[in-house]
Amino acid sequence: MGNGSSNLFDRWKDAELISQMVQLVAFQRGGFEPYVPIIQQFHFILLKNEPIYASSSDVRKGHIEMLDESVLRYITRHGIYLETLIFNRMKEKRWKHTCSVARLAADIAKSNHLNEKQAYIAGMFHDIAKEMNETESTAIMQAYFPEYMSKPKPIWHQWVSRYVSEHEYLIDDIIVLNAIEHHTTGSIDISAIGKCVYVADKLDPLRGYNSAQQIEVCKKDIHQGFRNSLNEFYEFSIRNNRNIDECFYEIYDYFVTKGEI
């Protein structure tokens, strides 16, 4: 443990018993001088390392640059600590939506005998770049997704979120990355996991309407649930005279008209 913890070890429950059961080791933490009486009392080995300034509390606040790359990859591959890790990347309302979407996507995936971990991870990162400032998101779009620059700016975040997930959080699962990229517009190449994230985003109970029936359809058959979601979007857009991107018609025709899976 770091000096910050070792200096307070006498306050731990059963501290004396613990020190008899194991060899305690303390490493140098930046900003903390080792408290020698505690070090001696509990027989700590004191490492003479260069002081480490990274802290778990800073990582929980989103400072992932403090993590070794192998640790960050382990976290994102296994979907652990994600709710804490992304909390400071977005406003609380969006964070709650993100967590809700991830859980729902995982639930739908599990019901369809799909990889629920992939669905959960993709759900947790689907909006990771939603609140990125326009200058930064534009730079990423220009550099990595120039072919989509003509698309409406409100949907840019699906591509930028893929970039952030891959390059900042080191996600390397192509199924997860594609699910993130396709969560807003869909795609004729969308995977079953991508469909889980797509419908979970649209049917998130936190959106304020009763989507329980649609969710049950998705749990029974994600492919039918996805087709239903496309239908509902189309009908809603027509009723409200909303513009529909041209790419949607290709997707609609492929999955709804032709009934492809």
C-alpha cells in the first residue's frame, strides 16, 4: 500500500493480527512522508521507489492517463469500474442514461443468448463523446471520419465515441466498437450486439415513456425488436415532418422491407 494508507494502518480493524499474518509493504506516494513509528510497529517493508503521484481517487475522477495501458485494457475488456470511470465525462443526466442503456442492452443480449458483456461495454461508451466540445469533435471527424462530415452534427458523436473508446480507453473488441459506431443511425452491417445497444438507447425507460412492451419483444427476438424500432422511427418522423437521413432508407429497406437478419 502507499504511504497515505500505511501511515493510518493503526486505525485498521485487526491491524495487529493482519501484520502477523502477512508481510506488509509500503511504497512511496507523492505528498506523503512515511510515518516511521507505524512502519516499525507493524513491520512494514518500506520500498525506496520514486514517489508515485497517481491515486485511485484521481482515476475514479476520470484521469485514466494515470493507469498503465495493460490495466486500462483489463478494465475495459472486462467491463469493470466503468460507471465510475466515465462519471466525469458527462453531465449526471446523461451518465444515468448511459448506465441505464448499458444495463438494458446487457439484459436484452442475455435474453437472446448473446454476449452480455459486449453489450454492456458498448452501452457504457455509446455516448462517451456526446458532450465533447465542437472544436475537438470536428478535428476528430476531419481526421478519421471525413466521409461522414456532411452528416448532421447531432449524430457525429457515434463516430467520435468510437474513436475515443478505441484510442483513449483502448477498447479493441471490433464488435463493441462497431456497436458504438452504429448506435444512432444503425447500419446494414450492424451486429446482433449492435442491435441490442441501438434498441436499448431508443427504449431506455429513463426517456420518460412506457417502453416495457417493446423491450419484451426485443428480449424474445432482438431482430424483430430492431425492425420494430426502425418502423417506429420511420412512422414518428413522418408524423412529425422530421427529416430522415438518406442512409436510413437503405437500412429500413434491408431489415424491414426485405426482412434480412
